[in-house]
Amino acid sequence: MLEELTAGALEDAAERRERISFGEIERRALVTPAPRDALNALAPTSHIRLIAEIKRASPSRGSIAKIPDAPELAAEYSEAGADAISVLTESRRFGGSLDDLVAIRGTVSIPLLRKDFIAEEYQVLEARAFGADIVLLIVAALEQSVLLRLHEFAEELGLAVLVETHSADEVRRATDVGARMVGVNARDLSTFELNRNLFGDVRDLIDRDAIAVAESAVASVNDVVAYRKAGADVVLVGEALVSAADAGALVREFREVS
């Protein structure tokens, strides 16, 4: 599935490149205001940090939430105290778009993560040009040389990089490229099964100078507490928030975890 998702994202990027050339997207990226300091915004502190996600659907769950007004939901997250917002821009299986990223950037001032299946420089330039401050690189989707190249390229553009892992070996690979923010996703992107203990199992492999992000398997404040006890600096939460009757209240509840 991960291979299929990455291939689809590259196909969609190739279609966009026919409308906006590499040179033009590079020009737009370089004239966009400097990215926000996401590493500082997500730096370890006395309480858990929170990346709140705009997520309409997923391959494992299908439709999750319609979210007719993504900027409105993003503003609710921000006002409730979210430290950053993850914006899914993959359209085929997650129902996202770069239009969401642009609209949300015009609404909130906190850092934005472009969450997509990024595998080439054009997509990194898009993230910068359309207002992201952080890009996602998934270790399992990339050869090590490509991971290193894209990580360096993103940082040269001033972007922070969330390097997503799903195993101890992948955490080591993230460390080898100098990742300053390492995510551990409890959901296996090949089988979609959840391993709620994975973060705790690999936490000691994450460099203590890097920001440790726990992803997936957060349904309640108890899950946030468990991740915090296991050493998480940040949690990334999507489905629980977009499905909540009061997303702002849930953001505030999660962020009180210390």
C-alpha cells in the first residue's frame, strides 16, 4: 500500500508540474516568506506538545470527517492551543489538497506540516511555496540516499523535517540522516495494523537532542498520557480530533498532559 500511495503522489505531482514548471515552483518557494521556527514551537517542554491534524479520510478507515471548512477547523485548533497543524495534501485516499494548505496558511500563524508521500524535490518545493513550515519524509518509502538528499534539500530551504519511522531499524536510519524530529507511527502503512507499544519500544533509539513525536493510536487523553510516560515530546493526533464534537476542548485536554 505504501508503494502505491507514493507512486500515486508522484503521478499527481507530475500532473501539477505540467501546469507549474519546476523552475516556477522553485521561484515561488524562494520568494515565499521564511518558514516559521517549527523546531522551537515543538521543542520539549513541561507539557506535551500537540500537532493537530486536518484529516478527512484514510485507507484504513475510509471517510472519517467531511471537514467542509478546513481553515475554520484549523483556527479552532490554534485557538485551543495546538502547537502546529498537520495538513494532509494527498487527494486519492486521504481527501486532502494543496488548496487546504494555502487556505489554512492564510488563517493561522502556527507552523504547518505538509503531510503527504513526498519522494522528490518538486514536492518539497511545493510545500515551501504553498506555506508549509515542516515536511514529512517517510523512511519506509525512500531509499536511504533519497531520504538523505531530500532531508538536506528541505533544510536548505529552511523547512523543518518530520522523519517518520515504523521500526527500530527505521529509527536508526532517521538518526543516520541527522533527523532533528523523529516520528514513530504506531500504524504499519503496509498492513494498517496498530502497535501501541512501538513508541516505547524504540524511544531510547531516538537521539536525546531530537524531538520525539508519537503518531497514531490516540483516541483519548489516556493514550496521550501513555505516550508522555513513554517519553514523547509531541503527539500527532488526527482522527480523534476531526471526529470530536468539540475539537477545541479535546486539544486543550490533550495539551494539559505533563
